[in-house]
Amino acid sequence: MKKLVFASLLIFCTGAYAFPRTVENLLVPGYASNSLDDLDGRLKKKIEKLIKNMESKGYDVEVSDTHRSKERQVFIYEASKLKSKILKNDAVVTTTTNSRHNRTVNGEPAACAVDLRPAGNNTIEKQAEFYKVLLAESKKLGLSSGANFKKKKSSPFYEYGLGYDPGHIYMRSCK
């Protein structure tokens, strides 16, 4: 059991994106999806348009999270609090156990949020550039962005004037 907890924390702290989604879902409590089909239908249409707009500007977009189970969200919340305590900084990744990623309708995933990021291995500067364009393009479609969340000094995007979760895109009217 200790190995499972350690592996889960390792994946979370190093960035789960270094591991295939199938491995992450085996080691980390709960379930997470990166399928656009797990989004609320209204949001899915806007995200498909957003991705096309980003691609037309030369960016490759990766969908990292759409729907998350409540169990996964609680794990992320607890692990981020622990990470922040260990590092003695404001590195909390989420401030809630009830995320727009958790939404279901009639027992089926219908998330009201998606996490997007630039595909590939990019410098922080290139990522910040991507997130600034993503913010602007999201606004054009009436979407909101975690780039407007609180600016935290522990975030690599702090120096670029971006909030702590710049790839988090959501629809305010969807709850």
C-alpha cells in the first residue's frame, strides 16, 4: 500500500503527463479522461473550435483532462495540499474537491472544464506564449481561463502575468 501511495504522489508531483493516461489511471485513485466526448455538449463544440483556432495559429494542442471522478479530484486536492506543505509554498494546484471537471448528467460524464496545454516539450517561455494566445482565443468564444486565476509565485507562469492554472478552460454558465 505504501508503494501505491508513493507512486501516486510521485506521478502527481512530477506531473502525471510524463506517464500514459492508462498507467496514471492504474496508480492514482479515481479516474480521469482526456476525451472531448466527456465534456458538456455545449462546451465540447466551443473547445473543438478553440483547438482549431489555436492550430490555425501554429500551435499543437494537447487535451490533458476533461472529466475526473470525485475520487480523483479529492486525491488531487489532498496531494496538492501535501506538496505545498512539503515545499513550504503556495503550490496548491486546486482549491476544491468539487471541480467543474467532476460534473455528470444522468450518471454520464459532462464536464464543464477542460485542461489544455501545448503539445511537446516546450520551454516555459513557449508555454507562456501558448497560454496567452489560449486566453485571448478563449475569451473570443465566451470561455473563461485559469490564466485569470490568482497569480502565485510558485507557478512557473507568475513572471508572465498568468494565473496558476492557465490551461484550465471552462464555461461559467455550465455548473
